[in-house]
Amino acid sequence: MSALTPQLDANGKLKHFLTLDGLDATLLHEIIDRASGFLGVSDQAVKKVPLCRGKVIANLFFETSTRTRTTFELAAKRLSADVLNLNISTSSTAKGETLLDTLRNLEAMHVDMFVVRHATSGAAHFIADHAAPHVSVVNAGDGRHSHPTQAMLDMLTIHRHKPDFGQLRVAIIGDILHSRVARSQILALHTLGVPEVRVIGPRTLIPAQAEEALGVKVYYDLREGLRDVDVVIMLRLQRERMSSALLPSEHEYFQLYGLTEERLAVAHPEAMVMHPGPINRGVEMDSQVADGERSVILEQVSNGIAVRMAVMSMCLGTQNLQHSQIAGATDGQ
Amino acid sequence: MASSPKITIRNGRLIDPASGIDSHSDLHIAEGRIAAIGAAPSGFQPDRTLDASGRLVVPGLVDLSARLREPGHEHKATIASETRAAAAAGITTLCCPPDTHPVIDTPAVAQLIQQTATRNGYARVLPIGALTRGLKGETLAEMAALKRAGCPALGEAERPIRNTHVQRRALEYAASFGMPVFMHPLDPELSEGGCAHEGRISARLGLPGIPEAAETLAIARGLALAEQTGARIHFRGLSTARAVTLLAEARRRGVRASGDVSIHQLFLTEDDLAGLDANCHLLPPLRTQADREALRGAVAQGDLDAVCSDHQPHDADAKLAPFPDTDPGIAALETLLPLALRLVDEGVVGLTEMIARLTQGPAAIIDQPYGRLGIGDIADVCVLDPEARWTLTPESLVGRACNTPFIGTEMHGRVSWTLLGGRVVFERVEQD
């Protein structure tokens, strides 16, 4: 009945970054532009800008993650913020009370931002709803729901190769059902004006009523789905989905949905290949594609730091410092 | 109970679906029963007269499913707190599901609940006995003893018997004593881990889904077993159009089956999950608009015999978590009648039909002599002002919990007096 937690403050500035649902193209372009500016920071001798100096950012990871946590940590450090890393293992009995207790304790340490990863859909919204008014919350992945910084780093990556979103056909392949990455990518692609988004996978891994609910075209056949696409996004297949009621085996999955050079041939000749990592080689794609010239997978990782810097600095309200300092930072680009 | 006074309820519009009465008639009560309708018996001297001008006088409501959380979960609510709320809501008879702690699988627990309710004196509580010991789905409970201890029906709460053989034997054994069996139609495997209708909204929000087929399958299984065994089966809390169709079709064939719907299913849909409000986390989940329309139609036409509150009061912590990790359920006693009257005002269900689904219908399912106002019937009466309009707020709730998504919603109609067995157990003070 109630609406989702607002992500924008009274002035229309980003306060929380929980989902791409409800954010407009202008804002997404602002993130992309700001992140593009930050790309040069990594090439400087001193890889830091002072945008968030004196701010405290807590990485609150209720679900284990190396890659995402590391890039968030690096991004925060490059913004000159102080970073706390908390890996909080959630037992099945751990409930809201402990989650809220954790929040209260950190708030007492004057944390300015929570970066949250949690295994349950809606967790980031829950935390934003209950955090103190001065605290910003950035969603680093909640259950199957949303992973907006991953989606935005993918948008930045696409934008750097194919700047005109209005001309693109994009295919997302794999476990759409359980993927917060796919849900966020689909929202971002639509908002940025991509006219055709396809999802490809077996019926067991496609959500109910996907076409209507997500506004995508569904393909069960890889070859058909890949035809003429400009961007191919592979999803990671969790090991526990294998040999279950969802899929018979890795072998059969690769046979049907694994990306190979030969299968990629039906896509647009300049199609780019993406993967949020880490790759299961020989399951989602073979090494030839993963390491091939169309793969932008490692670039995605670098872009991830820039996008997270952009989102964190925007949420912490440092827009006003932006121009002079970023301009200085990106001279070498 | 103390000896009850003589009461006359004057000038009200008396509606009793069981006897077909709908007229402006006075109601005279003595010895806890209806003594006369219309003219008072000769020499009748009421101890008290209630002026029901502009009000409806209807049987006290019978609610087939309300969790009172006692014994075992008194941090959420108690029999005292919830029966008091029931009285304020015009509900005089409540059935509580067997998933208390300990489970209602022995006469001792069944009696304890009734004694506590009687001592408090706000509403009659009828415990639904467990079909199997500990609700484990393995060994039959001592059903005859539970019946003697006051259980009008048996059930499985929301812990369905997985073993179909056990389910069949449980139905057969219950049928030996003519006891109806309440089933919560939800296939346990198909619904495992789910917290939302599998459809548009669950796809968008990435919420683990419960497919429509989880209910369809359980209904089909229950109907097949009812037909095989001749047992009387009652499906508690339907949520889909398919279930309604299956049930109506089986009833036409003569299968002894009935069904009810929880009042919130007649208002809310999967779309209400868009804000991830934990108060919309329900089991069965909120379904589609088409399902809601079919359920409304079934209530209007009588394919569903009863509308329930499915009251599930929770402590605040139970809802303080990300949506899927919260406990399902709504605190619903006090919105049952006002929401039902809203459906009448919106032209969805006729007034008499709606009153029937809240009184005579549910009473017939459990074979109990309540929910009617014929001469000689037990004087459970609800007097209400159908024109009252008010907004639900946490402060307006009498019950202990306020886990309801209807806070801020306009309510239609308000109870003025509630009588249980001829005694006034609720009286609204700010009457004008």
C-alpha cells in the first residue's frame, strides 16, 4: 500500500541508491557522466580525490562477496572517505532485531553511509526505512531484487563502446529468475531508451510473466535470441542451481546456453560480450569468448570502481565540489 | 456466566438471514435468548432498553479463523486482549486454529482456551482441534476426545499433511464423528520459500513466488479425498479464481465441501506489494485483480459460504525485517465488519448476503447454533451504525497488535453494542 522508500531528497538529489525503479534517464546519465570523469583517477600517481574526506562509509555485507566489496572499498578510499568493513554472517535465525541493532550501533559511530549487501529481497529498502535521517544507503545487492551499481557499471561500459542507447538490441542470458543483476539491468536499459531487451534461458530460469512484468522478449533458444544483438550480457549461474529441479547438469546447460565464438556469429559483427563475474568457464561461456576481443569483462571491473565513486559521492551530497575537483582529476584522461 | 438481564433493542432494522427477517422490529431478550421479535411478550419488563434507531440489528458475527496467540505466543496477543477486540468488532464467536503452543491436540488445551475465554466473557472461542498429533501429519489426534472437549471441527492450520494416505485416513476418521475438516489449500512443496503470488509483481521485485497451482492442486487433492471418503471438508482462505471454480463445480456434483475467504483478499491484490509493506505479507499471498473479482463474485453468489478475518496479530518485531523474512498475517478482527460493509456500499455484495456470510454461513459450516436471531436462539447480537464513517488508526484498535495495511483507510459502519448470550459485552461510549 505504501510506496517504496524515496531515493531522492526534497531537492531531487540522490539520497539513497536502492533500485533503478523510479529513477529517470537524466539521473542515470548524470551517474554515467560523473563515473566517466572518475575513470581517470585510477591513472593518477595519487589515486585519490578529496570529495568525501571526513565521511565514514560502512560496508555492511550480510552475504559474502569479495569482488563487490573490494570495489566499493576502493571506490570509497579513492573518494578519501574512511571505510569500515563489516562481514556479518546471517544465520537463518538472525532476524530484523539483529539487523536493526547492527544499524543502531553503527549509527552511534556516526557513519554517513551504509553500503548493504543482503541475501533477502527488499533488505536495502528495509535498512533505508529504518536508518537515521542523515544516513545514506547504497544497495550492493539484495536477494533477487536489485543490484543497481552493477547495472550502472554495465551501462557505463556499454556507453563507452556504443553511446547511442536508442539503437541497441541487448540480450541477457542465463538465470534471470534469481538474478538481481538482470532485474536492475533491464530497468536501466529501458530507462536509457534501449528499444529491445531480450532474455534467454530455459523456462525454469525465467520469471513468471516475464514479458509483461519486465517488458522483455523471452527466448528459450540461444541462437534465435542472439540474432543481430549488439550487446550480449551473460549472467553468472550459481553452482547450487545445478543438478537440481532447475537444471539437469552443467554439461547440458553449456550445450544449450553456453556462449561460444561459433554461436556468437549470429549476433551483430561488432557485438560486445559482458559478464558480471566471476565467470564459470565452460558453463556460461568458453574461454575463447571470455578472453576474446569482443569481451569487455575486465573493463567492467574498472568501471565498477568509477560508478561506485559516482554514486557514493552523489548520495553524500558533494555535487557542488564536483566540477573543479573532477576536472583536475581527469586532466590526464 | 452471571444471570443475564432482560433487554429490549428498539427501533432498529433487524436483519437475520437465517430466518429471512429484514424488518424494523424490536428484539426482546431474556435468559440469554431471543424471547420475542416485534411486540414484547405480555408482562415483559426490560432491565435495559437500547435505542437502535438508524442502526442495524444483526446476529453476532461468527469468525472461522482468528489467532488469539494463547497459549504459547502471549507476547503477540492473549485471549483476553483479542476477545475484547472481537466484542468491539461485533464478533461473538471465534474459531482459533490449532497451531497454538502447545498444539490443540488434547482436550486439556481445548478446554483451557475455552475456560480462559469464558472467564474473560467477551466472546465465545471454539478451538479447532488438530487432525494429527502435534500437527506433524503422522499420527491421528484423539478426535473424539477433542469433539467432547468442545472442538466443532478439526484442522491442520498452515501445516498441511504432506502424506496423502495420512490425509485420507484423517478425513475418514473425522467423518466417523461427523466433524468437518478445515484445510488450508497450499501445496507445501510448490509454496516452499515463497512470500508472494508468482506473477507480475514477484517477477519485478525478485520475491520468491507461490504459483496459483499450489492452491489448485491442494483443492483438487482435498476434493478427491472428500469424494472418496464422504468426509466434510472446508477450505479455509481461498485466494484464486481457479479454486473458486473447482469448488463450485464439485459442490454441484454433490461433494460435501465448502470454502471461505479472508476479508483482505476481497480488497488487496499483488499490486499492494509494490511498496514492500510487510503488512501485505500474507499466506496465501495476495493474488491478481482477476482473482479478487472472482472471490468477490463467489461471496455475492454464495459459492463461498463464509468471510473470515483470518486475524493474525503480531508483535512489532515480527514485521521488522526485509519483506520475505517477516511473519505473514494481518491483525484483522476490527476491520472485518467495516470492510464487509464497504463491499455492500460499493454494490459488490447485497447487504443480506454479506450478513449471511458473516453469521449463518460460517455457523452452518461448524454446525453451531449461533449466528441467527430466531425465537429461542442464543442472543448473540451486533447493533451497528451502517452510516458511520471513520478512519482506522493504530489508536482506534482495541486489540493488542496493529499489523494491518488498512491504517489510514476509510471504514464503513461501526458497532454500537455487542451482546453475547444476552449480556452487553461491548458498548461504544462516544455515541450521539
